[in-house]
Amino acid sequence: MVEKISRSTVAAMAGLKPAQFEYLRELDIVRPDVGDQRKGYSPLEARLAVIAGRAMACGMTPKAIAEPMKWLRGQVTWPAELPEGNLPEAVIEFEAERYRMFVDVRKDQTEQVVQVLARWIYDLSTEDGSMEMSESAHEHRKRVFAEAFCSDSPEKIDRARRAEARSRELLAIPQKWTYERFREIEQALEFELACQRKRDQFFHISSSPASWKARLSFKLEEVDTESAWIVIAIRRLFTDRIFLV
């Protein structure tokens, strides 16, 4: 069941006065989307409100951010292809599709790919599993997985073997998504991970009365100097907002 958050709570989270928040609703920047008669706001809409509030705090007007925010909603709405409410499982499903799409698992690198995906599965089955994509995180997964097979713990050895077996099962499945859909799902997943403070993502916005531009990226991007841009660090923005998870 989707969590229902009240209008006053969302407005407070976004640092907005009631009248400001109501104007965002009138512009369709936020939408009450949970409940029947007295509708509240889902965590997604609350997050969008927080991002809009930050953009306004940076000097952008509600009208200026209306179209970029509508674009953002379309980019970050949770995809039906991934399991909802289980982020580690969603990451595993996504990484499996990444390897199915970009690696020919029928050739001699098959075993290497099996091991890489198995490391993800093993690591995310532990309480302190990391969803980071950094080189150090990859090295950590590689080391922990290797140590499991050398462990004197039957439980660790069994979990590592099960991770390996599941990796083979997932990689035996044919590719599910087109490249374009893969990238769309990646954008939404990265946003969720950023909101839960597990990866970086940056929302770049430029808007004028005549046109607007918006981008989502895992790093700061170069932008044209002819327009005024603001950049919102999603991970940092939600560091103190654990109630949006």
C-alpha cells in the first residue's frame, strides 16, 4: 500500500508556505495521488515537491520550473518492470539485464559475467550490502564474495553458492528490454537510489519564458553558457529526509 502524506506535511518538507504549495498544485507540479475522497501525496509527489522547493529557493519561479518538473516526473516514476518495495531485488534485476544486453554471455566470458553478477547478489543479501557503483565498491564485492568461498562458515558458503546459481539462472533469460527502455528504467532506478542516499544523481535545470532544458545525470555535466542553470544534488538534498524512503 502506498504511503499517504498530507498536504501540510509535504509543504513543510519542501520548505513552502501553504499558498506556495497550492500554486504548485495548480500548475500540476505536484499532484495529490493517494486516497479516494481526501487525497494525499505519495512519496514520489513529496519528493517532487522537495525538489521544486529547492529550485524555488535557488531563485526559479514556479512557472519557470513547471515544465522541467513535469518532465522529471515522467523520468523518475517507478517502472513496472522492476519489483516495487524491494530495492536490492530491483538492483539485481537491473544489473542482470545490463549484462544480458551488453555482454554476449554465450561466449568465453560467460563465467566472468556469472561471477560479477553473483557478487552483486551475494553482497545485496547481507545487511551491509552496498549499491554503490564506485571502483572501491566493486572491489569490495569481489573480495567479500571470494572470502565467502574460503570461509569456515557453512552459511556463507551456501549463500555464495546460491548467489552463483541464481546468477546463472538470470543470465540464461533472454534480453527483456529495448536499449531505449533500459535507459529509461535506469534513470528511474538511479533516482530512487539517490533519494535513498545510495548513489549520486544531479538534476540540471535551465528555464526562460521562451524555452526550458532539463537533464538527469549521475555526475555534474557541462552546460551551455548561454543559459542560466541551477543544479540540484538529489542525494544531498534527501540526506536529512529519511521519511521519504
